[in-house]
Amino acid sequence: MHKDYIINHLGENREQYFNAVSPPIIQSSNFKFDDIESFRKAISDEQHEHIYTRGNNPTVAILRQKLAALEETEDALVFSSGSAAIAAAIMSHAKNGDHIVCVNNPYSWTINLLKNYLAQYGVTHTFVDGKDLQEIEKAIQDNTTILYLESPNTATFELQDLEACAALAQKKGIVSMIDNSYSSPLFQNPATFGIDVVIHSVTKYINGHSDVVMGAVCASKKIISKIFINEYMTVGAIVSPHDAALVLRGLRTLKARMRYIHDNAQEVIHFLDHHPLVEKIIYPFHKDFPQLELAHKQMAGAGGLFSILLKAEKKEQVYQFVKHVQHFLFAVSWGGHESLILPFISVFDIPGHPEPNVPWNLIRFYVGMEDPDFLIEGLEAGFQAMN
Ligand SMILES: *Cc1c(COP(=O)(O)O)cnc(C)c1O
């Protein structure tokens, strides 16, 4: 199915709502029935019928269909955050006594889920170097149920070979899952390499306007159905019809945004690459990236998120740089219209906060929709202040 068809038409039964181009927001928690028979029929097919919005809602359903199709999976569920989506997917395949193999340095709340939360319920885990297939294979035990990937991650961008990981999981009879937020469904479709479950923080590129928090799980009908009747309906971390409509609006421009952001990032990176105060660029499509070939094999683009190592002798220089950089907002998250800067030095030496597993001169940038010239001017102000 063409991605343009998915984004512009799939799931939109316009004749049902006055041929409106934009779908209505069905802001209703509840749906009525004509008689006992029709209610009985609905209850017997709860996963597809409209009974109550903590199950199905017509506006949310359009979004689910589009996300599933974009990831080339049979079905999808959307959740009130990316973290809720990750938790639902992992919990659906982890019961007491089970073991999970997860790549090093995934999203911070994924670490928390495995280390602190699921550990309480007797679910164990092993973190592995995702670059090393043998290490992954060695970590898989008899009670392992999930191979959890994040390729690339969003700080240091290590990749996993999706085709090889999917084959390994199939051979071992375990479920493979990936956090695909970095690439969006336009730059990488893990299901086409055989990965079973594809997860997104919709908050990032898919919505793209920094005004909604949402997550998605895309997988087979069988897996989605299992998650629907358990984690989805029970925990109830659903999205409102209004947020679904906002994300549908964001989706309309996903293609244009991704292309623009990717091109923008190349120009900003080119400037940084030639700057004497930059020690290193860390970006999957950079010529020095150790897994560049793999990145080109499985990703169609790399978007706007990358890191640099600043050439600084003293921590104070990083502080000065960050203080004087213009046009980049100092913030977490990414994937919106606005460019961002996140210096990892800001999470070192905080009492009670785990020390990050990265160098203190690592700075993450997200290049959004501004002109590259404007952004480069903002960066120059930071470099000038370092001397
Ligand atoms: C932001 C993010 C998440 C969490 O998503 P939320 O929508 O913030 O809950 C998960 N994974 C990655 C890679 C992210 O960047």
C-alpha cells in the first residue's frame, strides 16, 4: 500500500460523515444499542464493536489503521504515552519466571520497567550489546520470552541488525520487539525484516508538533488481540478522540516533515563536522559512524536527532556553550517543529539520580523545521562563548 494512500485516505469512510475531508472527532465515551440482540452481538466481538471508548472509538480507529499500515503490520493499538505502549507490549509477553533480553541503553523508562518494576513480579532480564549477535544469542535462556531492541537508541544511536535479530528470535521461538521511535514509520519498517512488535513514541515524529503525548504498538492481529484484552482494556492507558484527531493532523505532513528535517540535519551536521571545537559527531548516517553500512541497509533516512562530543577541557566550557547557544530550546524529547539541545552534563552529579553511561561532553541535538542558516548562527554564538 502506498504511504501516501495510507496517510491521506486509509480508514476514512468519508461518505459516512457528509464527505468531510477531515474525520469527525467522535467525543463520546459511550455507544447505544437498539435491542438485546445487537448488544449481545457486540459483546461477543468486543475488540471490533463500538461499545465504550476504553475499547474502540471511531476517531481512534482511523489512527490505529493508518499506523498499522505504515508499519506494514496487521493491526495497531494506541496508548496514552510511548511508555505505556512499551509497558503493555512487554507485559503482554512476560509472566512470573520469564526472562527478557534487552539491548544496552534503551529509553530510560524501559530500563526502569525491567530493572525496578517487572523485577517485583519475578521477571528477570539481561542487557546485551546489541551490536554483537553472539552476545545476544548467548543471553537467551530457556525461559526467555522477549528479545527487546531499540535501533537506533536516542543518545548514542547504536543499531542492531534487524534481519539477523528477527531470525534469531524466530529460531529460539521468542517474540522480537523494537522501539522504532527514532526512525518513524517512514525511515524504517522493522516488520519487513521480520520483527514481531514495533513500538513508537507517537509524541515524537508522528505527531510532530509537541502538543500530544501518545504511544503505539504495531503487530499481528494475534498479538494485538492479546494486548487488547489484557493490558489495553485492564490498565486503560487509552487516548482521547481529540488527541487521536491531533495526531491524524500531524500525520498528514509526516512525509514532508521527515524529508525536510533530514535534509536540515545534514546541513547543520556538515557545519559541526568542520568546526574545531567539535571532537566527534554521532549520527547513524555520518561517514564515520561505525555501523554506517547497516544504517543504510535498514534505514531510509536518519532524521534530525544526533549527538556531538564537544572539544572541551573543562566542564565549565560546556556550561558556557549551552548558555549562549541561540535558537535551540533546552529541553528533553524531540520530533517536533522546534530545534532542541540536551547537554548530558546536566544529569551528572545529581544526588539520587543514576550517573549517565555517556561522556560528560556529550550533547544531543534535535534539528527541527527552522532554516539551517538560522540554526548555524545560533550554534556559532555558543562556540564563541567557549573561549
Ligand atoms: C520519548 C521516547 C519514549 C517514551 O515516549 P513517551 O511518549 O514520552 O512516553 C520511548 N522511546 C523513545 C526512544 C523515546 O524517545
